[in-house]
Amino acid sequence: MKKLGIIGGMGPMATADLYRRVIELTPADSDQEHIETWIGSVPQIPDRTAYLLGTSSENPLPKMVEVGKSLRDQGAEILAIPCITAHAFHSELEEGIGIPVIHPIRELAELCRICDVRKLGVMATDGAKKAGIYDEVLSDYGVACIWPDEKGQKDVMSMIYNDVKAGGMIGVGTFGRVAKDLFDRGSEAIVLGCTELSQAKYALKLDARYFDIIDVLAEACVRECLEEE
């Protein structure tokens, strides 16, 4: 069984959600059968979206690498990051830390292939959109990304930053409007593509047309850590 490290704090609730899902998905009959997990929750890591958009000069990469190395030194053999925008730095993270980092969007692409989804609505940060991490990875699998229009994207950012990161709840009406527009424009499924949006899955009791990126990442963590067995 491989030891898991979680570079967390981006944000804290997403980190807690990921760890909870890893526990729930692990086929364990006792405490001792669960995955040894080291969590470095560092909320002080600079904002990834702000840096990618050029509204902040604080590069989050050095701090993420620092946390990753600390987890590696504590015994982690594989890493997960419950912040999708952080994967704009994926190759630099793996190179700087020296152990594998699970790529949730590649895992999502495999899920789309299994579910025969060719047009995927994406709710994610402006940073993830600008970095092209969804479009580039999913296009390799023949999946087209459908993003919200300008107003819808502002609503998504507001749900992430003004609702969840501020300690509140996602607005039902706002979420519903954005989702309806994505489906109306041809989306066959929608990914809750920022880990902060995972809250919507439970709060709004979403159906199977919605893919939660936290679930996708957690399933990959369990698979990779238990692979030897």
C-alpha cells in the first residue's frame, strides 16, 4: 500500500472533502486497513488564479513544492492536490518534488471516455480556463469543453470565492442558471471542476449528469495507493 500525501489548504474545506472521500472509498474493515495519509494544509499558499491572471505577482509554485517535499520526506509516495487550478503547474510540481502527482483532469478524461461524454460543461476558475488545463487535456480524449458565457463565468467565480471560500453556501438559483445554460448549449454532463464546488453535489442533490472532481481525484488516490494489492 502506497502512502498518500495531500498538498492542501487550497482551500481548507476542499482538503477536508478529499480526505473524507478517500476514507469513504477505501475498502477497509478496520482502522489499520486505511491508507496512511499525510496532509499539509497550508492556506497561505498564494492564490493560483490571481497569479495566472496576472493580478498578483506572488507565484504559488515554490510554496507548493516546499509543502510537497515536506510530505515526501515524511513518507508520502504519491501526491494529490485538491485544487484543480494548481495543476497548471503540474509538470513543474512533479519535477520539483520528485514523486508522482495525480492529475485529476486526466482522470476526468478517462471517466468521460467510460461514460461516452463528448461535450462536457465545465464550472471552474478563471485561472483554470486561462491556463487551458481542461481544454488541452480533454481534447486529447476527443472531449470538447463548453464553458459558461461571460456572465455565467462571473457567477461561477462568485460561487467559489464569495460563497464557499467565504464560509457560506452555494446559491441554488445561481448554480441552476449556470447549469441550465451549459446543458442548453449541448453539454452532455457538467464537471464541478473547482474543488470548492463539490459542496453543490450534496447541498443540491445533483444527479449523475454531474461529475464531482473531488470524487474523481479521491477514486484515483485509492486506486493508486492500493494498486500493489
